[in-house]
Amino acid sequence: MPQEGKELSLGSKQHVGPQVGQQRPASGKLLLYSGHEEENAPHTQGVALMLSKQAQNALVGWESHGSRIIKASFKTKKEDITMNVIQCYAPTNDYNEDAKDQFYNRLQSIIEKCQTKDLTILMGDFNA
């Protein structure tokens, strides 16, 4: 599985920052975040992953999938195996059915694009 000492520090749902990007706080950790794509959008929703220095060394890439889903991929000890971490924040039951269907369809599409030989971890708030 992940290389020893390459722990993912934190998966955070409802990161309330706008847009998409990464920041490196003074701690040396790396914050990957995915929020609203519009510059003047409200600071609601959004997801983030906080990576330790060791996890940063194993990071092979990451993708923003809107304000509710982020995916990061890490190399593992097994040469041909990648670990995919998908962090999500599902719409609550208060949202209309179309918004919920759109979220779950997008999530399913992202999961289906992960190779079956890889390790895929899905975490988040599913607001059942």
C-alpha cells in the first residue's frame, strides 16, 4: 500500500475557499483545494486534502472536480499500483434531485476512471 511514512494528513470536506489551487503553509504541509470555479462565488462547499511532506513526495498528481470532489494519486511500494484518494462533500437532502444526481453521476465517473488494479479510497461527507 502507501510507502511507509507517506501518510495523508487530512481529508477535509467543506473547505470554504474559492477556486482551485494549492498552498504551502509554514508547517511545510501542502494544501490541495477545490472550490467554486467562479471568482466571486460564495465561500461555501469546497473540499481539500492536506499532505504531509512524506505524502507530497509520493504525490503523482491531483485533480479538481468542482466544488464537491477532489482526487489525488500517490505512488506506492508496488511499482504498478497507484493509490487514489477521492475526497467529496455530497449535497444534502435539501438539494433538488437533479443536483444530487449530477453529483453522484460525476463521482461514479471519477471512480470508474480509476484503474481496477489500483487502490482507491473514497472518503467524505455523504449527507445521507
